[in-house]
Amino acid sequence: MSHARRGPVGLVVANDGLSCAGTLIQLGDTQDRVARLCGAPLKATHWVNRWHGKIGVLDMWRYERYGSFPRLLRFEDGVLVSIAAISRLGVRDPASHLACLLNSRHC
């Protein structure tokens, strides 16, 4: 059962997992588990933010697999919170575009 929904232009948010090494990657998985099963991401971006006195860590990892849309994985404090399938239409650098949207800017 898919939990896909339309996201920002060029993104289809699909929080129903990603397959690596024959194993389903799902929301709630740790960065260590994803890296062990999927290998190093093609691109990784790391932010440390402070909200109301609390420090939070946000990581965005991009994977590309032959024959499917690239996937953008978002981790908060080391835990997978979203997986986005990125269409190739209209997005020059999906990781930067999503980072821009996450910061509530018009991109």
C-alpha cells in the first residue's frame, strides 16, 4: 500500500520505503542501517539547527538506482523521516531545492 502524495514541484513524497540489497528501507530506520544496506549516498547534506534551545540534526541523502527515479532520504537526529522519489522534470539540484523549501523560502 503506497502512502505517496504530491510534494513540492518535481518531488513525489513516498513514505512507503526503498529497497536496498533486497531489504526494505522504511521510515524509522537509522542512518547506520541505511548506509549498511544501501552503501554511501551519491550526495549527502548535513545541517545542525537550534529550535527553542534544542539542537536538531538534519541530513539529506540522495541515492540513484538504474531504472528508477532518484530518491531523497531525510533524516532527523539520525532517524529516517521521509523518502522522496525525485522526478527529473524541472529540478536542477533536487537536494538544494528541497533544502530551500524546508527553510520556507520561495525557490
